[in-house]
Amino acid sequence: TQGIRPLIAGNWKMHGTVREAARLAEAVREGVEGVDLLVCPPFPHLHTVSVVLLGGRVAVGGQDCHAAGKGAHTGDVSAAMLRDVGATHVILGHSERRADHAENDAAVLAKTKAALAAGLIPIVCVGETEAERLGGLAESVVRGQLEGSVPYGFVTAGGIVAYEPVWAIGTGRTPTEDDIAAIHATMRAALVERFGPAARATRLLYGGSVKPSNAKPILALPEVDGALVGGASLVAEDFLAIARAA
Ligand code: PEP
């Protein structure tokens, strides 16, 4: 989108040792001129990656956070803890969290509010399953998820939305360019309808099997302001090549 600086975000998921994470961070540290970069390592690697990237051009984010500020929540991590180790962003409502941890829109909404309250920029993920796409429900599913998981205050705080069709994640398959453009137009319209013209500056990322060979045409689509990258973000040259395509 005109006037929006692209963001290429890497979701490292549950991969690698802390040493490998440090090496990967080191390899992408210089970033790419004119593009914002973000990497989201697993929790145990966050602090190390943060230190490696200190003073560099790449930001650090978490892959999830709890809705509460603190308390008896074994295994969870608060938004403030992410901030404390140098994160500026957090991915929320990823389809793997929605599936593996039964996170519904209400849960994602609560986490997003917590992230905003802690001063983190949330990246809220939405996207239809293959059955929903085949049933002609993609746009309504995405609209519903946006409505249900994006709180007031999101747009003014710089909140980011990632469209990630579930069936395109880690599969090597992507929607057609027309289909991506259509969903992104729907998301833009829904956000502007709800939050007003300020939502024209909200970054809308596409995610799902983005790699160096398909990044350029996808990133050139209207209302696509960057990408959320899984698999290809684990290879420094691929991640940087995607960023150079933005
Ligand atoms: C993701 O899960 O955020 C993702 C986009 O994965 P991949 O790029 O591997 O499809």
C-alpha cells in the first residue's frame, strides 16, 4: 500500500538451538534498506537473539503471550515479559495456536489487549481453512475473525494483521494473486469501516508459503504491506531475498 513501509516478519516457530538462533540473527542483522524486518524466535532464544540484534536493523517479537499480566499460568509468558527481553512485537492467533491450543477469537482478543497494554505491537493472524475456502466462506471467515480478535485501540497503536490461509501454511501452496488481493481488500475495508481512515495505514501482511521465488508478485499486490514468513525465515539468504523483493 502506498505510503506504508513494508514489513517482512519471520516466524521461527519451534525450531533450532539457541546457538543456531544466534547465528541466524547475526546473518540477518544488517537488514535491507527501506524495509522493516522482524524475527520471532522461540521463547528460550528470545533474549539471546535480542542481544545479537541490539543496535541492528531487525526487530524481535514473541510468537504468543498470555492475556494476563502475571499469575498462576504454568508454561505461559506475559506481554510484559516479552517487552522485558527486548521484544517490540508479538504474533497472536496464529492458526497453529488456534488449532493446537484451541484459541478462539475471544482468547486472541484478550491477548491482543494485553499486548497493547504492555506496549507491544500485536500481529493478529486470520485465515480460512481449505474447507472454508472451497465452501466460498473465505471472506466471511476472515471478516469474522478480524471482528472478533481485533480490539479498539489496535489501529492507533500500530497493530498489524496477517492474512494466513491455513491451507497455505507450510504446504508450498498459495492462493492466486487475485484471491490474496480480494481478501486484503476485504480486510482493509472492514478495518476502515470499523476504525475510520486511520486504518488505511494499518499494515496487512500475507503469510503462507512465501519464498524468494514467489515473493515479488505477492508483495506487489494492492493492500499487501509485507509478509509473515515461516519456513523460509529459517534460512538467512531466503529471508533477506524476500525482504529485497518488498
Ligand atoms: C506461518 O506459519 O506463519 C507461515 C507463513 O509459514 P510458511 O511460510 O512456512 O508457510
